[in-house]
Amino acid sequence: MHSTLEVKNISKGYHNHMVISDIAFTLHKGEIGCFLGPSGSGKTTLLRTIAGFEEVLSGEIWVGGSRVASRGFSVPPEKRHIGMLFQDYALFPHMTVFENVGFGVRSMKDLQKKTYIMDQLSTVGLEGVARKYPHELSGGQQQRAALARALAPRPRLLLLDEPFSNLDVALRERLSMDVREIIKEQRATALMVTHNQQEAFAMADRIGVISDGSLQQWDDAHAIYHRPANGSVAAFVGEGALLPGTVIDSRRVECGLGILEGSFSSPCPIGCSVDILIRPEDVIHEDDSPFKAMIIHKTFRGPNILYTLSLRNGDSVLALVPSHHQHRIGQEIGIRPQVEDIVLYARGEVCLTEMPDPNERHKFQVHC
Ligand code: ADP
Ligand code: MG
């Protein structure tokens, strides 16, 4: 029943202003994908286009092996068999939870339908409130009811637009885990969009990072965090610093943390100016390390403290340190970088490869 979604280089804009450009990805049957991007990056537009509320300017959308959209062609939303879940629940206020969930369920006899709806309600943990009205439920319960309603007609694809952003933080985390479980249990294929990376990490098999309407990377959570495709993904996902540095050879790079050695995320010519991604967990605090950095900012995070440290050359990095190590702002502490996989980005300047004869340097100029 649930299908593969193929989005082939779609673009969509309003009044000559491009909102999403050339977006391409495939979501396999049973997978949960999530687009992560700041407000205004085009996430809702993408979902509305997939659902059929907007037409594409170019590219194609395929659901379950059928083309549903291309330039000048659009299967209407109700014929796409796509379910949607929004942040504002959108339950019908004059219907009970039972009636809401049953709304889109057709082609079933009364008794069979009743059993089916009660089953759906028990999947989302709401069998006890079937006769209640939406206003009698908490926000979390309403969102569960909305999920049951979206899934009940067995859509080919479920789209979720910031489904947890109206809920408080604790509930959000809990519900995102539950929703993932429910979607997996029903073997549904789902695409969610959010600006919240914790939600994306909690929910998704695959994450797409979107900025200004362009898909920057489509990958699993581990790769998005540890191997961000470019500086903009690195800056948006997780915390960290991009330290300026210079490539010494194929495994070493020099920066404000000294010389780092490891395998590079992408090959870069010797002498190349790069930005190196340093995550807070890459900077280890060691009291007796000879390498010192000054604390310029600190944030208490319960088990850890996040320190912003100023290095001798003026650059700064973040360090996540267990909170029983309490230090003051202005204090110098010993640190040791621990970076085995070095994620670096060429700074787009002309740089020089290793060369035998200084007179021939110009021949070896390459763009990194
Ligand atoms: P997000 O969901 O990531 O916050 P949206 O898709 O809602 O982003 O919006 C992306 C951009 O498209 C914004 O600049 C927004 O102003 C513009 N936009 C969205 N819908 C319309 C519309 N119907 N008409 C004109 N501009 C729109
Ligand atoms: Mg939106």
C-alpha cells in the first residue's frame, strides 16, 4: 500500500521568485525522510507541492511508480492518496475523536469500520478517548488523533509539516519517538519537515538539509552530522566551529589547534586554505595539557558545560566538558584536540599544490 516517493529536480516559485530549486531525492517504501531547514527555506512549499496544492514549474514527482506532477500536469490532491499532518492538528472540532479518525475511511461495512477505527486509536494510545471532542484533549492527544486520522485511509505517503512545534519540549521528544514507532509499525512511508534538528534526528531514516530552497545534502543522520556536505550544512546542524587552516600534506592540516592528523573528508591540495569543522566533542579538556585556551563564554548543560574557548591565534572553538570540571570565564584551561576524521572545506581560493620547482609554481595553481 505505501509507496516510494521520487522527486526529480522540481522547482517552484511565486511571482518570478524561486522558492524551491532543483530538488531531487528518493524516499523508499517504509522510510521516514525529514527535511531540516530554517524558517522560510521552502519546507512547507515543498510539502504542498508534493501533496498537489501547488504545481511544479519544472521537474517531476512520482508516487508509487506513477507520475503525479510535471510541468503543466498535476494529479489533484485527493487523487494522490497522500495523508497530511500539520502543526495545528486541524481536527474537525464538531466531531468526536472516533468520527475524526473515521472521516477518510470509506469502503468498509459499519462493524468492520468500527473495529478498524478502534484499532487505529489503540495504535496511537487513544482508545480511551474515542467519544471525546478535540477541545477536551491535550495538545499531545490531539496530535495523536490527527496522526491516526491521517493514517486511517492508508495513504500511499504521509507528509508531516512541523508536527510537534506547538508542543512543549518534553512532550515533543516523547511524541516524536512515538510517532516514529507508529509510522514504522504501519509500514508507512513518510516525509516530515522541521526546523528542529533534534526532531529530525529522532524521527528520520534520511535527512535532507535545505537552505534557500536548495537541497544541500540528503543522507542519514550520522553522515549529516559527521560528514556535512558543505559549510552551510556544518553550520546549521549541530554545534561547532569552522577553523581556518592550511593543508600540510594528505593527512595533516595546521590551524589554531596546532597540527591535526587524520583522514580528510575530501582530498585537498597541499597549501590549500581550508575551513576545518571542529565539534565540541572534538576538544578534550585535560588539566595538564601544555596546550592552553582561554574561556570566553560558558553554558551549563546539566551533565556538561559548553565552553567557548579562545585560542592563542584569536580563533575560537567550543568544548563540551563534564560539568564537575567547573572553570571561570577568563581562566586558561588545558585542551587536547581529538579529531580523527577531519572534515574540511576548501575556501574557494586559488591554492598551490606541492611542486618541485619554485619557478614553475604558476603551473600548479588549482582551484580547490
Ligand atoms: P518554510 O516552511 O521553510 O518556513 P515556506 O515554504 O513557507 O518556508 O516559504 C518559503 C518562501 O516562500 C518564503 O519566502 C515565503 O514568503 C514564500 N512563499 C510561501 N508561500 C507563498 C505564496 N503562496 N505566495 C508567495 N510567496 C510565498
Ligand atoms: Mg513551514
